[in-house]
Amino acid sequence: MSIVRLKIDGKEITSEKNTTILQAATNAGIKIPTLCYHERLNPIGSCRLCVVEIAGYDEPVTACNTPVLEGIEVVTNSDSLYRMRQESLKLLLVHHPLDCPICDKAGECTLQDLVFEYGIQIENYKAPEKPVEAVYATPLIKYWPDRCVMCLRCVTACREIKAAHALDVAKTGGTANLVFHPDRCVSCGECMQLCPVGALTENVSRMKSRSFIVNKVPTTCTYCGCGCQMELHVLNNQVVNVTGKNDIGVNHGSLCVKGRFGYEFIASDQRLTKPLVKRNGKFEEAGWDEALNLVAKRFSQIKNENGPDAIGGFASARCTNEDNFIFQKFMRAVIGTNNVDHCARL
Ligand code: SF4
Ligand code: SF4
Ligand code: SF4
Ligand code: FES
């Protein structure tokens, strides 16, 4: 491993050779503002908010995609950098309405925080509205073209993390816009999770809650055995949204379509809450004692008349490992058969 020495804001720093100025600064506890950068993606370099000065260089460079070099002296904050970042933000706001009061992202929006930090009070520049078709690659996500700041995190996430290539960019400059390939989209929501602003919002729970009033409960997804870590956003005892959490668990923040969007069943009034027993060819509600006694009686009858191998049990990949363990134990030790399987092989 090759180490280089450099100075950032007067502080002597050592860093591995292949790191960027942004990574070296972050490791040293020095904050450089970013918008398009995300630690799970290769640097995009589209927003220019991470500009820094290097002594002896004519122009500032972007810290997120400039590697450290031996002996450089970096300045991350100066009047001129502050003004440049202000101008970059004003340009990002050219198409962007400040509709934070009705935006799902308010309270956890990088742009909102930066606009506040850099004291932008009015939208200085205006451009003609972009005639963009707002239908997204998946109906589970709503795309707000006017809020999109073309940071390209979504396109990069779809390509680098999901390898789905469902998003692209068309045109350049002020007329650039996203292009969708619905046939390639797997509705995973990775693009939405990494969008730093409210340009991609969830179509299942839209405006049912605000990020700052929900209770975020960490849990494990129950849809399959991967054990992805997620956060349930709970409001008034109801799950209103689900998000992954970066760098936590085997999934590192990613979720699939089921884990991210398939939560409405939790509060569905169609869920079974009582056992059903078939009487005269029709299922009817019954008490637990009645249902369990009936099952135990029928198992015993079948076992006595035809032997334990006349019974087979199918468990579910939706259950926890512990539930599935106890189920196979029940089939083997109580029923006496090895006829046990689960839904993934049906
Ligand atoms: S994306 Fe951010 S800045 Fe824009 S309206 Fe939504 S909360 Fe406000
Ligand atoms: S939902 Fe997933 S596959 Fe579809 S565009 Fe977004 S990242 Fe790509
Ligand atoms: S939709 Fe979001 S992530 Fe994609 S380019 Fe626009 S602002 Fe960036
Ligand atoms: S964070 Fe470096 S250019 Fe956007």
C-alpha cells in the first residue's frame, strides 16, 4: 500500500495513494459539501459542489474525483469557493421549484440543506420549462422532472448496483433529461433510494407521512432468506414506507421490489386473523382450540391408518430460519416423516 502526505486546510494528512481528496478529507473529519457523490457509486462529478483549491493550480478541482497527490495543499473553504458553490446551487435551481412544503423529501433532502447552508433565498435564474414526459420506468416510483437536478445518481445506481441499465440521459446542458427503459426495470427502487432530492418518490406511500414525524424501526425483511436489513417508517402504528440503510447488513442499503414496496399487506383488512375450518365444503371462521384439535385429530388418524409418510409438510421461505427449523423438527420428531420441503422448490 502506497501512502501519500498532503495538507488539507492546513492539517497534515496521510492517505492511501488511490483515494480521492474527498475521501482523504472525510477520513480526516473535514467536511466538503457534495450532492452527486455517493459512497456506493463511482464518482459522477456532475454537481461541482465539492470544488476545492489546490495551491499552485489555476482552477479549482472537484474533490470527489480528483486523486490525492504527494505534497499538495488543499483548501476546502474560502470566499471564492463559497461563491462558486452558491452559483452552482443557483444553477441547479434553474428548473427546480422550491416546493419543500409539499415534497416528500423535505427534512432529508441534500439540496434543501445546501440551499439553507449557502443562504440562497430566491431563484435567481430561470429557464423555459422542460417538456418532459413524467412517466417513470416503474409505476411504483413517481418522477418529478422539475425537481430533478440531473445529478445522475439514479442512472449510475441502476447501472452499477443493479446492472439493469433501465435509465439513461438524453440531450445535453439545460435540455438534458432522463430516458427510461421500462422493459429493463426490475422496480427495485435503488434509483429512488440514492436520489438526493425529491425527484423520485414512492408511489405507494406518497404524502402519507413526513420523514421527520415517522418512527424509523430497524428490522429484517421477511420475504426471503437473504435477511436484508431495512427500516420501517411507522406513523400512528402503521407502516407507511420502507427504506434500506446504507452500509448496514448484507444488502448495504439495497432492497428488491418486494422488500421495498410490498408492505401494504401488513395493514390489509384481507389478512386472516382467525383460523378457518372447512364445513360442508365451505371455509368458516373457527376458534383456535377447535382448529388445532381438528388438525391434531386428522394427523393422528392419517398416521394411524396410512403411516407417517402419508403426511408431508411445506414450509415457506417467507418464514424465519427459526420457524422453518421448528417446522422440520415437528415433521420429523412429532409426525415421524422426512417429507418436508419449502415453497421455493414447489
Ligand atoms: S427536492 Fe428538496 S429542495 Fe426540492 S422541493 Fe423537495 S425538499 Fe425542497
Ligand atoms: S427501479 Fe431499479 S431497475 Fe428500475 S430504474 Fe430504478 S434502479 Fe433501475
Ligand atoms: S432523478 Fe434524482 S438521482 Fe436522478 S438525476 Fe434527477 S435528481 Fe439525480
Ligand atoms: S460531489 Fe463532486 S461533483 Fe458532485
